[in-house]
Amino acid sequence: MPQTHTSLPPIRSARPAMTLEMMERTGLSDAVVTDLVHGFYGKIRLDPVLGPIFADRISDWEPHLEKMVDFWSSVALLTGRYHGAPVPKHAGLPVTWKHFERWLDLFRETAGEVCPPEGAAHVIDRAERIARSLHIASQDAQLLGGAVPSLK
């Protein structure tokens, strides 16, 4: 279904009508999501707390950033572009809630800088939910000796 709204650029989406409605409601676009992801991970890489955790696991940032743009596009704009499993990737990380709080601080800051107010509120709400879920998964994995928790 082609987009007919002339002020919004086209976006890759498995659900174009839903994506268009979300874009209109939040003021987000593919370009804003891309700026959010690149700006946020730029801060992460320089952060003295989070930077080393990411540096130990990511050597080639471009594919990671592309994957994160697809992830946040799916989360924020309902595009369905991300086809991964974030829980197993995060379950065994050596992190506590303090790390997730720092992650959220940087995310909120970046969202406030690059997103319109409605869009910032939208992605921040989603980020807070994601942080809580990943924190629970990482705690469960620690209790299970590193095993990925079953979400069934």
C-alpha cells in the first residue's frame, strides 16, 4: 500500500498503513530513528561505564547500527523490519540495573535532542519497557548459571 501523505518520506515497512499512522502521531520518521540510533550509540561508545561493555562485544559497528535502526524502526514505527532475538544477546551480559539506568539516561538525552516531543515520549516509553525486560532476563540468566530464560 503506497503512502499518500506528501510531507513524510517513504519508509520500508511490512505494515505501511500502521507505520504511516505512527509517523503522523509521533512525528518520527526513518531519518529521525536513524539519527536517534546513531547519536545514542555514539554516546554509548564514549561512555566510561557502558563503552567498554559494548567494545568487548562489537568490533564492526556498521552492521550493529543497521540492525539497531531496524530494531528501533520496528519498535517505534511498527515496520516489522527487525527479525532478531534480543533476549539471548543480552541475557549473559555482566550488567546490573545501574547499567540499564545509565543506558536509559543516554537514550532519554538523545531522544530529547533528535525527536519531536511526542516521538521522544514514545521511544522513551518503549526504551524503559525494553530495559526492564532485558534486566529481568539478565537476572534470570545469572540465577540459571548463564542459561537463557524461557519466555514461554
